[in-house]
Amino acid sequence: MPRWLPRAMVLALALVACFQLGSWAFHQLTGLLINILIAFFLALAVEPAVSWMAARGLRRGLATGIVFLGVIIASAGFVTMMGSMLAGQIVDMVEDFPDYLDRVIRWINQNFDTDLSRVEVQDSLIHSDWLQKYAQNSASGVLDVSAQVLGGLFRLLTILLFSFYFAADGPRLRRSLCSVLPPAKQVEVLRAWEIAVDKTGGYLYSRGLMALISGIAHYILLQILEVPYAPALAVWVGLVSQFIPTIGTYLAGALPMLIAFTVDPWYALWVLGFVVIYQQFENYVLQPKLTAKSVDIHPAVAFGSVIAGTALLGAVGALIAIPAVATLQAFLGAYVKRYDVTDDPRVHGHRRRGGGTPLLTRVRRALNQPRRDA
């Protein structure tokens, strides 16, 4: 046996063990790494506001606290409004359930020649086996829901804590990162950081402005139609349509359509028509003007980045995909050498004439060739 073979075997086993250990640790820490990534992008989003306050004499820690306090208050207000709306709708549904059940029973009796009564239906529902099993499953699932809620709160606190430190100690973090790099690399890192701040902050603020405009427009419509909970529904439409990519518009419009349908079925059609028309106005007029400077990427690239982000990180990837791709595009744009495009008709989508035999002429010659030979 060669002398180097035992060492090579031990080294190979050590490398395999290190790889397995690293893979296990990475899978165990995936949730924490995703939380840190979300916190980093959140810190980049609030960095312009924090820097603006810090430039006017406030300490970065106090400025970061003010910004996060405003975000928490706005989020709590949104959750409170949506919760009150849902609670009110549930109470109305419970109060109107007997009348709705009477209408259903009356329709069944008229169309199927039956003799049902509400008391019989209620007794059969209360004493049914599936209702008892559903109650038992719901009771056993309360603990799972509570655990998920507690886990979500812990994750939210983790993200807020990391993002607060990233935003408050941003200069110190950049100095620590640059201290281990040569001067030439330091310039590139700082430039990439600045581009990321501009793109992420611009994306967030432009989306927030479009959410405000969308909420006001839909609030006016819902108020004209006298749809209940118009302010909460307007906030829902504005936020969901702007901050949930691809399917946000459909999710945002479904809830006000459902609430409007309970008032008058024709109102749901009015809401649907307004949502479609406003979406076209936003896509072709409003969005290009507001996002031309902040996030200047092609719609196909944005759609592909959302799909790729969803495949990699789920909903988190869908949210951060567009600012991440915009940052990468702006950073690589400085290193890609571009040339003047030649003035060729094919560049503009026109075929070049006279450069060869047309296809139709060649087909005719091929068809007529056997006749001449004959």
C-alpha cells in the first residue's frame, strides 16, 4: 500500500464529514438565514428615511426607532381595520343565517316538492356525525394554530430586531465589511451598497405611493356605491395589489367584489369593471412615471424574477425579487461595455429587401423544374 493512500482516505472521509456537517447546519439554519435576508432588505428600504433624519441632527438609533414605530403603527392600524371588518361581516352573517336558511328551504320545497322545516334542518345539523367530528378536529387544531401564531410572532420579532440593527448600525457594518477588503474592493462594495439602497428604497416608496393612489380611487368608488367598510377595503386593495406580485391585483379585487355582492349583485360587476380599468391605467400611465427612475427593468424580466424568487424562497423571494434584480442590473450595467447599434432595417424589425432570392420565387422554380426537364 502506498504511503499516501491512508492519508488520502482520511482526508476524503474528513471532507465528506465536513460536507455533511455543513449541509446539515445549512438546512437547520435556513429559516434564520431567510429572516436575516428579509431584515437586510427591510433595512435597505428604510435607509433613505433614516439617513435623511440623521443628516438633520438625529442619532441613527433614534431615527431608526421613529421609522420602525411608524411602520408598526401603520401595520397595527391596518390589521385592526381588517379585523373589525371581518368581525362585523361574521356577526352579520350569523344574524342573517336564519333568514338565509329559510330562503334556501323555501326554494327546495318549491322545486322538489318537499316539506322541510328549519327546526328539522337545524336538529339534523346539530346531531350530525360530521359536525361532531369537525368540532373535535377544530378543538385539536387550536393548539397547532396557537403554535403557528407564536412561531410567526417570534419570526416577526427576529426580523424587526435584525433589521433595526442593520439600519441603526449601517455605517459601522459597512466599515467592518470594508476593513477586511483591499481599497479597490471597498469602493465596489460601497457602490453596490448604495445602488441597493436606492433601488430597494425607490421600489418601496414608489409602491407605497401607488398603493395610496389606488386606495383613494377605490375608496371613492366604494363610497359612491355605499359598500360597507369602504376605508378598510380601500386600504386592502391598495396594499395587496401593490406589494403582492403577479396575483396581488386579483386577490385585492376579490374581497371588495364579495362585499359588494352582498349589497347588490350589480355592484360586484361595477367593482370588477373599475378594477380592470384602473389596472390598465396603472400599468400604462401611472407605473411608468413613478418607477421609471427607481426600478427600471423590463416587465418580462420582472415577471421572470418573481417566478424565480418564488421557486427559490417562496413568498419572501417574490417580494424581494424585483429590487434584487434591479440592483444587480444597475450594478452590472457599469461593467458591460456597450456599442452603437448599426443602422440596419433588421434591428427595427424589418426584413432586408434585395439581399437574396425570395422564398416564394424559389418554391416556384422548384415546382417548375421537372416540367422543363420533361
